[in-house]
Amino acid sequence: MSHFDAFNGDADGICSLLQLRLDSPRESTLVTGVKRDIALLERIPAARGDSVTALDISADTNRTALRALLDEGVTIDYYDHHYAGELPSHSNAVFHIDTSPAVCTGVIVDRVLAGRQRIWAVVAAFGDDLLEAGRTLAATLDLDGAAVASLRELGECIAYNAYGDSEADLLVHPAGLYRTLHKCADPFRFIEFEPLFDEIKAMRESDLEHARRHMPEQAPGAPVYILPDAPWSRRVRGAFGNELAAASPDRAHAILTPNARGGYTVSVRAPRSTQTGADAFCREFATGGGRARAAGINNLPADQIDEFTRRFGQAFR
Ligand SMILES: [Mn+2]
């Protein structure tokens, strides 16, 4: 009987699994990818008697594969904070799902584990840009300000590493990063002794430097950045979006990068002051989706850029 751990390759997915596997170690096959690679359950070759833990991937997106695995006789434990739609009721499935905006998957796992691996929940929350949740959880641990700041930087670095349109854009595959973090077990050991941390940090800083040189298209009160076709621009979308949102909390931001389909991948941040509207706006486009404060469009056709910029300005002016 085999076990499969299917998790989002970002900080929330990785740190959620770290909590579970540090708390109850078990052999498993890792199934993960870049941040946007969320249709993970269809890749799992599980059979009757096998088990799956799914973390930080929308149950709505995975609905068909989820149903097929359950029908096959596979046991599933599901932890997530994305839109799930109607969940199948099945004796082999347990769902831990909470879609409230201040919660990420790492926080849900922390509740289930009664805080036993909380330090990784702190990293998860900071990685998902949930500063309040990160600080609140950190306050229950014996950490000084500098230690909390280090955990925040670690969360941001792990989150950054998952951005990119394909694994070729990334410095390290999320499964490899998970294994290195798991080997360290303590986040401060990873920060102090793993060269990989310094490599990710330096690459993130250099990508941000590139991005800061670009001026936005001016939709009224809602800047739209169109970055060039390069691995750095695909990697920096999330980190740059968070930086812009922190600098101008009353504005929404959009970042566009050319993709392999001849269109653009779009990342949208709602104004930090309201934290709403990003998902509703993105869903107006064919391949749009996401959450209220951070959403995206997988493929915006090139001839819709002007239309997108105009409507973005209208939606968020
Ligand atoms: Mn998440």
C-alpha cells in the first residue's frame, strides 16, 4: 500500500506538508510542481488501499480526479483554503477546508495538529502574504523580533521559488526544496546552514531589481506592469506584486508576463486596504480565477491587453 503527498509547490503547500510529516513521519511519493500547477490529483497512480494527502490545491479544480480516486477505493485527507465547491461525501474522505480570507492551509494544519509544528505554520502564513496570521501565530512561540523577521523572509523566499510557468524557470524543484527543509527540520537551521537559502534569496533580490526598472501602463489608479519574456519576470510576479501592494496599499496592481501560448499570464493583487475584488475581476476573463486578495488569469490573449487595462482601471479606480 502506497501513500502519496500532493501539495502546492509554494510556501503554504510545502510548510503544510512539513508540519504533517515532522509530526507523523511516513514514506510517501511526492506530487508537486510550480505554483500554478494545481491539477495534481489526476497525476496520482493510486489503487485500492492506497492513501493520499492533498494540501493547498483547490478541490474544485481537482473534482474529477478526486471522485475517481475515491471510487477506486483510495483514502484521502484534504487540507485547503481555496474555493472547493460541493465536496463529495464519502467514508474514505476527510476534508479540512476553510476559505476565510485570513486563513491559509498551513494555519488549517496547525489547528488539526494543535500547534505541535507551529513554527512551520508561521512560515506558511508569511509565505502566503498573511502578515496578521503569521505574527499572531509567532507571538505564541518564544521568538524575538529578528527571529520572526527571518521566518517571514524564509516564507517569502519559499513562495518566490514556486513562481514560473514551468519547472525550468525555477532555481530548485519544489519537491527538492521540501526534502532539504525536511532534512533540516528546524527553519533556523535551514536559514543559517543551507547554501540553498542564500541562493534563493540572492536570485529573488536580483529578479526584484530587474522588475523595479519597469514603468507601469497607467490604468487610472490601478497600475498594470507588462514585464518582458524572461525567466526572471515569470519568477518575480508574486514577490513584485506583494512589494507593490505594500508600497501603495490603496491601489490594485496587475503584472503581465508573456507565456508559451502567445498570450500573457496575469497576476492581480487587490488593494491591500480592501482586500477584495481580485477574484471577481479575474473571473470575467476566460481563464481567470483565484482568491479575493490575490487572483490571476492563466492566459490572456495578446489582443485583449488594452481591453484588460481599461477594465482593470474601471474595476479598481
Ligand atoms: Mn495557500
